[in-house]
Amino acid sequence: MNIKKYIVLLTGIALLVAFMSACSGTESSSTTTGATGTSSSKSQTPAAPAKPVGKVDILSQTGAINDISMYEINGEVQNNTGAKVTFVSISATFYNSAGAVIDTATTYSDPTDLEPGAKAPFKVLSAKSDISGQIARFNLVTSHN
């Protein structure tokens, strides 16, 4: 390969690397009750705020059939990220005794935005009253912006 082609190739690679570095950066974070770890990647774009590190933990949870025959989970979450989080949501997956998923539901904490260390209650309802008696267990997952 002659020197001119080699320089053009190196210049092209350098430009590609610079472009990819400038365009990269997505953020995501979720926390699953009972699991350890949160996955996140931080953007290099100055305009994007840094994602809080840590978890929004579920402190308590109780589930039972309520007065209108719907399965209701009441609980409390706490912001343990060290930064303010917004739109804290709690998603429930309901299982029957065979382990099959029979319903899912999502709600938000009240209030939805939490300062570091703040706690908030939540209530998740299964919208399917006909399956309330079939729910053997549930799993909760928190997420936030």
C-alpha cells in the first residue's frame, strides 16, 4: 500500500472514531426488587443531565384482595440514589401457583418525584378482579428518570 492511501485510511478511521465519540451516550436504569445492581451508561453530551447512581428501593410491600375483589399491593419506596429522581414507577407482575404470568400493572409513587433519602407510598392494583383468587405471588420492579 502506498503512503498516500495509508494516510487517507488513517484519516478516515480518525474521523469515524471522533464522530462516534461525539454521538454516543444513552442512559437507562432499573431496579428489580430482590436483585442487586443497576445498569446505566452515561452520556458524553454536555446537555444531558447525569443519571443518578444507586437504586430506588422497595422498603415494604403487602398484597391482599381488597373490598372490591381486586388484588391490591400497598408499599413504600425510598430514593437511595443520592440525587433527585423523577417519575418513580412501580411495576407488578402477578403469577399463579403454576408460575404463569396472569396479570401486570404499573403505578407511580405519591409523590412521583423524590429527593435523596425521601420515602413515598404506592398502591398497585390488578385490574382483573376475576383472577384475584388465583394470584399466588407477585414481583415488583422500580424505575425512574
